[in-house]
Amino acid sequence: MSDPIIHMENIKKHFGNVIALNGVTFDVRAGECHCLLGDNGAGKSTFIKTMSGVHKPTEGSISFEGREMSFDSPRDAMEAGIATVFQDLAMIPLMSVTRNFFMGREPTRGWGPFKRFDTQRANAITMEEMRKMGINLRAPDQAVGTLSGGERQTVAIARAVHFGAKVLILDEPTSALGVRQTSNVLATIDRVRNQGIGVVFISHNVRHALAVGDRFTVLNRGQTLGTAKKGEIDASELQDMMAGGQEMAQLEGSLGGTV
């Protein structure tokens, strides 16, 4: 088994007296999809922000490709090869797919005062990268706002892969999508994994996670409740862990099994 690309050991994060993460250990390897599951308030958002350089851990260590790292900002994490696709996607709906794809990293031609955006090259790259992800755009200059939610997710994922992501963190990528769009995004995740990129898939949807995950870690109240490999755990067991299985069992008992 290969060494992890990123390994987080006993991560704790406090905000004053509030303990958001309380000893989380997590890693992801090249070419795998490691799902982090948890209900609302489990600590998933804090975990993402700690992994991607937004927050510094209060305690614990993060190593990347075998070296201990301390990210001072999201840019540091991005330069190391950690890309995060958040739920809001950070896209401008009225701008073209190409402009969104290259936002802040535009290829240019010419030099000095004659330097300008290389539209032809950018369009060609955008069409090719989207085609690799299974999306055939009508035209690269169509507005991102005309795409479906699943296609917009794919633009954001393709952008991260094109710019050298080694670890791709996906924050609830299927939460607001219909059935068909969800299956397209899950297929995109599979393509990314097959390129040797480590995928961290954060979700509260057990079925979506089981469709693409290789390993599953459950987060509950800022703590991990264990990690299982594909085939070692089923949907009902994962759901119980997310809900705090013992608490649910006690509640069912007290209500005569009506929960």
C-alpha cells in the first residue's frame, strides 16, 4: 500500500472555549477516494479549513508527501497541491466557462504593453479538459450560469486537476443535485481518482459515498469514530455511526422503538 500524500495526526482545533476538532487523524493516498462522513455540526467544515490552510490546528501535525507542513494560508496549501472545491464553487455565472476556468491564471500572448489574454489557447484547453471529464460543452464562451449544477461542479474539479492538484477536497459536491447530475459528478470523481489524485469526499449522504469511496471515516462532534475500507461496512452501519449509534439505540428503547 502506498504512503499517504497527506496525513493529519491528532488534529485539535479550539475557538476559545469551543472545541471544534478533538483529536482527528485522517489521511488520503494517491488514486483513492477517502470519504469523510458526518452530520451537520460534526466538524466537517472546520476539518476542511484546517486541511486546506484556512485554519491552523491548535494541536497535532500535518505531513504532506512525508514532510511535516505548516500552512499559513490557503495559497500555501494550493501551491503544495491541495485544491478545495467548496459548495459555492467561487464562480461568476455571467462569465464564460473559459474565463472561470482560468480565473487568476490566464494564459497570455505578447509581451509588455501588448500582453493580452490568449483566448484561442485558453478555449482549446478548456474544451479538452472538460471533454476528459465527460462534458462536451456547446462552446467555451458560453456563460457558466447556463450550465447545470453538476456541470459547474465538473468545471471546478477539472480546473483543480489541470492546475496540478495532488489532493482534491470536495465539500458536499452532490448535496444540491438531482439524480442524473449526481451520477455525473460521481463519475467525474472516479475519473480524477484514476489519474492518481487523492480525493477527499466530504458528505452526509451515505449512498453517494459508498458509490465512489475506497475508505470511509465518520466524524461525530469533532472526533473520528473509526475508518473502514470498502466492503467492510454497509450503509446502515455508517448511518448509525453518523447519528451516534448508541444515542439512537437508547432513544429508540425509551420510545418503544418508534424512532
